[in-house]
Amino acid sequence: MVNWAQVIFNSGVTGSLYLIGAVGLTLTYGLSKFPNFAHAEFMTLGAYIGYFVAEQLGLGLPLALLVAFLIAGLVGVLCYRGIFQPLAKRGASIIHLMVASIALGFILRHSIGAAWTWKPLYFTATWSAFDAGPLRITGLWLWLIFAALVLSLAMHFLLMNTKIGKAIRASSSNPELALASGINVDRVIWITWFIGAGLAAVAGIFRGADTQIWPMTGWDIILPIFAVAILGGIGNFYGAIAAAFIIGLAENIGVVGLIALGLSTTYRTGIAFLILIITLIVRPQGLAMLFRRA
Amino acid sequence: MDPLLYVFDLIVFIGIFGIVSLSLNLEFGFAGLANFGKVAFFLIGAYTYALLSQIGLPFYLCLIAGGLISAIFGLLVSLPALRLRADYLAIAVLAFGEILRLIVKSEDWLAGGDWGITVSSAISLAGASHRVDALVNIALVYFCLFICFTVAQLLANSPYGRAMRAIREDEIAAETLGKSRAKFKAQALMLGSAMAGVAGGLYAQYLHCVLPGMFMPMITFTVWIMVLLGGPANNWGALLGAALVEIFDRGTNIVKDYFVLPIDPSNLQYILFGALIIFVLLYRPHGLLKESSIKTKALRLAYNGRRSIKNKRS
């Protein structure tokens, strides 16, 4: 007997994680016009910084989230300014930018491996599990859903009601016109990379706390996160919200289906890949048309 | 360890990855396709070889079958993928490779799942020493490499290859001249996948096993480094890149044994790889060797004719 309430709840947890991870990717993809594969390593970096602050310094999860957000954001901006901006200025093609982002990923991943070794680490904080009706819930999951909610509201406010948010939307949809209207597009891109990499770090901490931390933490979930960004429509924040929960739901219902069919549950990650490929083939613009562009 | 054997081993690896590098050069260098799932076709070739050799087919049939099946998959992937932009194609093919790896990892009945299966070597001489075995492998690998290189070279200099480059430079202009981009891209992917499939077969029989862990996305990007470093759209560059990357790989492994570094060399190696590729992209986007100019009989005649006229005048 499948506990459907649990499946739905788990989908919400998975979706929240993917949403936090994908917001940065989709915004930077929309602005800089290339998929940043090193986004995976921003997540990994965040997970390790979070581990360092929360476990080794013993300062707790909220502070870990904040510190990881700031440091990873800074690293994101530096990477953009140091690598991608010069490349773009030299007229590098999108393929070159993608390869450069993978190369950056190598550098970050193996620097992390050198600093912390490749042995998996675990957050020792025990997240109290409790039952609420038919549901089994852990404190971490509640934190995660809360974080996704706060993020959604904050991003909505940022994009719709602040000057910088409007500048991000303008630069994303028409960079030339934004430049002509006096928007400092370069600065907008830096701020977006800061926010994007910072949020990736937050997602990395939650992923690390839920499973384990190792230098592949980010790479393990980068393709589902790409699936969210593309299904939601690149650069489209509201599309990403819907896509994150669709993919979360598909994965968790998919696991039930896999068990029913007697297949290995390692295919779980394959479900998101499949959605990714089908979206790219059938509807590469994603759900973008259904949502206001943002 | 026997130093000579070590050198032979290096030569075999350069040969196998030279083939993969040539195949990516065909797709990326000439046709401008971002194949971020090269390892998928390498995997198909390797597993085809492993499974067919288990039922007792001779090695050359296994290699050819690996190439063919890989080519069919290349065609299948290309059908929807050709409508996609470069970035979408890259992500789709990357995901395709990961799905394939998941399948061979979880389906134990197919090829031993995580533990893989052993593969017998293609040509085993009775009572041969390791060195002789390695030499036989070198002969086999370089024979395949020679064929692939000849095909790639002929293609690069033919009207067909020029049409491919034209599509890479400007799809719409090429299409107005009647060159179907979909057809050319599909064929480039098919041919490239076939080469990668043969290389996969060679790899499987050389290492005597196939396991999912051998086909991480890392392989794809190592091959990308080879092509970008050597020089896209130059077949000699692809080979040079393969040789340099493999030698660098071995070099850092040797350094590991003799020097104590403050940082784990296997990490350092990838950090250096990453830095190298960014450096190449920033300062030498055309790689070490420039795109080869086209060599045809007509061009040679025209050039020689002009020179002979000059000689007469003087």
C-alpha cells in the first residue's frame, strides 16, 4: 500500500531543493546566455562551507546558510568576472563558454577535494523525525520547505518591486535596449551571479545535510536542476517554481512506479533526465509561455 | 613495473583516445556540434564489444558491430537533437550518456551491473609475454586509428567537408546554397559515433573489462580538452591533443611517485586540466595547430601551375 500523502510531501521536499538550486542557474542562463555547468560546484562549495561553519565551528545551520550564501556568491562573481566576462568580450561562442564552465567546475571540484579530501562527510546534527498523521517528517525537511517559501517570496518581491529586479528582467529580455536605457548591464549580471551562486550554496547545504557531502554533491543533482531550468523556461523564475514541483512529483511518483514495475530505484535520477530530454525535443522553450516572463 | 611496458601502454591509450578525439573533431571541429555525451557512444561500443565477444564472435566483427550500433544511436540522437540550439544539444546528449550509464549500472543481467564483466583480449597469442601482447594491441589500435584518420582527412578536404565547414560558419547561408544542415549534422554525428564506438571496443578489450565506472562524463571532457588544445578542425591537432593530454596524465602519475606535494596529485591534475583549458580558450582559442587549410588536387595544380609560370619568366 502506497502512502500517497507521504509521496506528495516528499515531492514537495524534492521540489523545494530543486527550486533553490535552479533559480540561480535559470537567471544566470537567461542573462549570460549560456548554461553554467560550474553551478554544480557552487552547490558543492556551499555544502562544504556550510559543514565547516555548522559542524567544525559549531555555529548552527542558520549562520551556515548565511556564510555559505555570501562566500559562494562572491566566488560566483569572481568566476564570472575572471573567466566568463573576458571570454564573452573576446567573442567566445556558446560552446566555448560551456566548456569553460566545465573546466571551472573541475578546478573548483578538485580544489574542494584537495582541501577536504574525497571522503564523504555527514552533518551530525540529528534532525528529529516525527509523525504528523500519516506523514513522517524531519526537521530538516521543514527547514527546506520554509527556505523555498522564503526564497520564492523574496525573489518575487525582488524581481517585481525593486529597481535591480526590474533591471535583471530588462537585461535578460533585451540587453541592448537595457543598455540604451541606462542600465549598467554588467553590474546587473554580477549581482545576478552573486545571488545565483549564493542560492546554489544554500541548495548544496540542504542536499548535503539530507544525504552526504562529497566533491560530487552538486554534480549528482545538476542534471535534474538543468531539467527544472529548461522545463520552466530559461530565465523564467515563475516557470522554475512550477517545473521544480513537477519534477519533484515525477521523481517521487516515478519511484513508486519503479518499485511496482520491479525496476531498480537507481533509475530515480533517470526520470529527471528523461523529462529533460523530452522537454528539449518537444518544447525547448519550456513552460515559459504559461507564465509572465521574469 | 616494466618501463617499456609502461611506454607501450601509453602508446595504446594515445591511439584509442586519438580515435575518440578525431571523432569529436569531426563533430565539433568541422560540423560545429557540441557533443557533450561522447562517452555515451564510447560506452555503446565497449558494451557491444563485450557482449558480442562473450557469445564468441571474432573480434573484428565485434569492433565493427560496436561501430555500427554506436552509429545507429548517433543517428537516433541526432534526429530530434538537430533542431536544438548548441546548448540544448549539449545538455540533451550529456543526459543521454548519464541515462545509458544508469542502465548498465542497474541492469545486472545485461553486463554485470556495477561490477561489470570481463572481456577477453582481441588477439591473444599463446605463450606471449606482456610486451608482445602490448605490441599486438598497438598494431591493432593504430590500424584502426589509421583508417579513421584517413577517413577524417579525406572528408576534411572533400567538397563534403567544405560543405560541413560552411554549415558550421553560417547555417542559413549554407542552406541557401542547397546544403541541408540536418543531413550533414546527422551524418557527422553518425560517423563520429561510429569512430567512438570502435574506440570503445578497443578500450574494452585492452582493459579486459567493462564497468559503468569507466564511462563517467569525465571521459567526454578529457576528449574535449584534447580537441581544444590540439586545434579544432585540424585532424593532426586532434591527435596531438590526445598525445599531449595522455602524456600529461601519465606524467603527473609519475610525479606522484617521486615527489611529495602539498596537494594530492590526482586533484592537482584536474585543477591543472581545468586551468589549461580556460587558458587555451582565453588566449589560444584556435588551439596549438590552426584549422587546416583545404588541400585538393585542383588547388595543388593551380598553385604549381602558377609557380611554373613564374619560373619561366625569370
